[in-house]
Amino acid sequence: MDVIALDDPTDARIRQWHGVVVAVHDADPGEDPAPDLEQTTARLLSVEQGSRQRLWAAVEDDAMLAVATLRLPGEPGADRPAEIDIQVHPHHRRRGLGTRLLAVAADGLRADGRSSVIAQVSAGTPAVPFVESHGFELVLTLRGLLLRLDDVPPERVAELLAAGPPGYRLVRWRGVVPDDLADALAHAKHAMADLAEYEGLPWDAARVREMAEMVAKRGDRLYTVAAVQGAVVAGFTEVVVPAEDPERASQYDTAVVPEHRGRRLGIWVKAAMLEWLREERPEVREIETDNAGDNSHMLAVNAELGFRWQRESREYLAEVAHLPS
């Protein structure tokens, strides 16, 4: 068995990689649909703006048995964790393939000057004991939720919009934030404390624009609704409609800044988003989201809207110095 780098994978290697991903999905099924080949291709060939990506595969007799993706945000040596994903074909588990790929990726992390790495895995799958056995520590539990738009009557949306708090106005935009709100939106994003302890990269206007440009670059569409008071973004919500599968949109960030909480701004902007999507993107049938397990306020908001539990995932953090080599 050999581990090979696939920094510029051929079509044949992409198809093999996709076969591993689908086999893992079938063996450890959740509520999410299996990715199609186009989605796998996009993930392997489209690197997020401001990031770099390394790919490796464990190969035996030209058959691909396991794969690893390492995302490196920022420049080499950046004070921000990398992100790793390792998947082993179910027929080839318990052969040490995952450990071998982790060791190769760890060398890549050290060469890039990284001190830590994050792995997000699905609860109840073999990935959990794997990362725990290699020194990863649980830092965040995420609840995956799904909203079927047909389950939210238009009159309910109208009711929530009519109950909006006085003193605020709703502003919405597609893609990159308007210049006059860029700094205010970056400030509002600091209200999201879920990743603050280990994400390591502050939000500013440039990063806000970069995220929107990254979404557009891969062909998807970003929609944002904000509750604004004067020049302050008091709360906001973001939804991305993917180009490949527009029936299922993805909830990105939603937050209300601390001094404006308790006024139902979160559910107000989310209701405005539902109304906008029904007007402009009627093909959207579902919205999926992840909430931190201890974010009781946002979980309550989503439950009131009609989001239902779909899956649980966990984020683990490891010090690179403790990884195998």
C-alpha cells in the first residue's frame, strides 16, 4: 500500500475518490444525501479563497482505499487551525490506513508551520473513536437541523414579520455586502462565539467580502438579511443557494449582537429570509443548518420556525505536536 499526493488529481482519480466517499456515506448513513460526482469534483478542484489544499490517497494495486483532505487557511505559519478530513473505504478499515494518512498529513502541517488542526466528524460513526485515539479533543458539538419550507405557512411568515421590533429596519442584499455596511457586518459576526476560542482569525470587512467572493467563485449564491438600527447591524442571517442542488439551501451565519438581544431579531431576520427566498428562489424546498449544542437561544429560534433534528456532528481539535509522524 502506498500513500500518494493528489494535488492535481486526474478525472480517473477523482472518480476513485468519489467511490470512497460514497461507500463511506452508504456505510455510515445520515439524513444528508450522498454527494454526486460533480460535487466531489468541485470540492477537490475548487480551493476556497485565502486557503490552500492538500490531497492524499492510500492506493493498493491502483485501487483507492482511503483519502485525506487538508485545508490550510491563510499563509504558511498562520495562527489558525488547519482542517482535516480522512475517509476510509468500509471494506478496508482496521488496517491502519487512517493512521497512515494522518501521519502524512501531520508532516504537511508541520511543514506549513501549523500548531493545531480541526476534524469534524459525524457522531456515532467510526470516525469518533479514531480521532479520540489520536489525541483530538472535543471542542464543539453541532446539531444538524433541516427546515422544509412547505412546513412554514406563508401566513406564519407574515405574522413573524409584522411582529418586528420598532426602531429597526430590514436590509437585504445578494453577494458581497454593500460598502456602507461592511464594517458593521464584520462587527456583528463577532457575536458568534461558537468558534472564537480556537478559530484564531478575527472578522473584518475584508474577510466578510472574501467569504462572499468565495461563494460566488464556486457558482453559488449568497443571500443576506440584516436588522439595522442607524449604521449598526444589530442582527443578520445568511443563506447560500448552491448552483448544483438549489432545492436544498445552506444556512450560513446567523447572529444578534449582545446589546440587541431579547427583541426577537433572530427570528425576524430569518422570517424575512424565508419570504425573500419564496419570492426570488421558489425552487428552494429545504434549508439545512448546524447549531452549537449549547446555543440554546438559536436552537429555540430554529425550533419555533420548524427546523427538525437531522444529525449530530462533533468538532475535535488536536495539537500537531501530538500527532503521529
